[in-house]
Amino acid sequence: MKIALLAGDGIGPEIVAQAERVLLYFKQEGLKIELEPGLLGGCAVDATGKPFPEATRKLSVEADAILLGAVGGIQYDNLPREKRPEQGLLAIRKTLGLFANLRPIVLYPELVNASTLKPEIVTGLDILIVRELTGDIYFGKPRGIEYRDGQKVGFNTMIYSESEIRRIAHVAFQAARRRSGRLCSVDKMNVLECTQLWRDVVTETAQSYPDVTLSHMLVDNAAMQLVRNPKQFDVIVTGNMFGDILSDEASMLTGSIGMLPSASLDDRNRGLYEPIHGSAPDIAGKNIANPLATILSAAMMLRYSFNEETAASRIESAVQKTLKQGYRTEDIYETGLRRTGTVEMGDMVLANLQSQ
Ligand code: IPM
Ligand code: MG
């Protein structure tokens, strides 16, 4: 298992270091894990002038899986767009064909009070957002800012081909089949042709999955329903931009975006695994960031890319036990519990792995 470690910027190196310790623990237990660090994002711009340098491209193409921290920082905000750290992330997703982004939105019972929503709304919450990741307005052309009739105009292109919609729909139907058998596809077909096609193709794909119940929802309504009654959802499938927005919204149902892992997979389950949160430059280097989303991303890696279900579940149980014991980073802290730093959180997860 050749794993590229791309720690990135801000809190990235701190949280990836804790996930690395967890992976090394399994290596010592006998899994054939090889870890290789690389540069992506702002740190890569600093070192090479490019957010996704050739060496990182090579490392990522050759790796069986990638563990990523986060990219971005205010010091890069004035760079030309092609040099922004985010471009490194978009480029690696596109280059590796990582079109299927799985974002599980799971509330740990221990964190029910950390959510801003009432306990009865979120208790037992377990949603999977399947976000298309290599198409849509993120990559569509033409795009740009130019002069038209004496003033600047900015424009992007929302575009999906049938085949792009079909392949993400298959991923979502298969996920729904493994779960409760319910899939909700989110679009804006009342306004946007691109998403009319989305709805048509998803509906057509449903014929291959008679055991899955498909529903459709407009994105504005979905945004509302996610905070009104989130437990009505099981699997949600949507395009790149709607998925970006809805997954941040959904993350807060679980108490903290600092808890949520993600997997971005190609058609052979080769993948990039990353927490869904950003680089949080304001808390970087202070040993207060929550490493659990990254540790849980390593668990997803073991499950999806390496079929190591036992190791993956063991990590998830160790995380849950750590929460049960009352250890809390700043983002999920509640009075009376144990305020814990980034490294100490890693220590506790490791201790709980060892004692299993
Ligand atoms: C995410 C992030 C990225 C995205 C940014 C950093 C480019 O918000 O993974 O959700 O928009 O996809
Ligand atoms: Mg996002």
C-alpha cells in the first residue's frame, strides 16, 4: 500500500501527523504500508512556484492512495488564480479522475450537544453525500473575466455530459443499495438546463436499480430540508457545486466540520482521502486543531482503497471511545469535558487502538 502524504497548508501538517501515527501503528501490526510525503497547495507554491508540481503529480499517479490535509492560506489570496493553492487540489482531483466524492455525515452520539440543532433533530443522523467532483461549473469552459461593451463581465460554464452524470449516479445507487435503499438526487431543474439533463440521466439510471427508491429535490429546498429534518435523507447525490455547499451545511449537523472525513475515488477505487474542512490558518501551529476528520479519512482509505475493513472499523471504534472518554478538541468542547490538544487527541486514539 503505497500512500502519498500531502499535508498541505495551515493545520494540514498537524492533523496529517496524527493520521500518520495511526497508519504507522497498523504498519507495525503487519500491514504493508509505505508512506511518502509530497507538496500540494501553498507549500508547493512556496517551494516550486506551482500548487501541483510535477514531482507531486508523479508521486500521486504512482501511489495507491493519497492522504491529504488541507490547502490554502491568506498569504496566497493575491496570487494569480492558476497559482492559488486551491488550484492544486482541483488539478489533483482532475488529473487522477477522482470523480466520486463520498462525504459521510455521521453524528457521534457523544457529540449530540455540540450540534447547533436540537438533539431530537440530529440524534442518530447518518447521511452519505455523493458529490460529483471533476465536472460542473468548477471545470466548465468558457470561463473568465473580460470586457464587454465597456465594462467587465465575469462568466463560468455549468456543464455536465450524460456519461459524467451516469457514472456518479451508478456510484450513488450502489451506495444506496448497501445502505437503506433510498437515494435523493439534488438539482435545479426548474431553472438550469444542465441540471434538467442531470435529472433525466439519474432517472434513467434508476431503471438498473429497482431495489432503490429514487427521489428528486431542488437544491434550495434541499438546503432547507437539511436543517429542518435532516434524518429524512439517506444518500444524496448531486453535482460539484451544489455538493460543495450542501456538504458544508450538513457538516454542522454533526457538531463540527472537524469530525468529517471524505473519500474521492476514481473508477477503480483508487482514491484521495481528506477531511472536508479547510486549512484553518487562524488556528494553525497552535496544537488545537481537531485531527479526527483526518484520522477517520485514513480509516476510509483502508476500507475503500485497500479493503482492510477490520482496520478501518478499529480506527472508528477507537475514535468513538476517545469521545466517550470525554476528550474534546476546542471545536467540540463542552463544559465539564476534557479539553484536548491535537497531539493528545492522537495519543488517545492510539492508546484506544492498542487496548482493543
Ligand atoms: C472542498 C473545498 C474545495 C472545493 C476548495 C478548497 C477548492 O471547499 O473540498 O469542499 O470547493 O471543492
Ligand atoms: Mg467545500
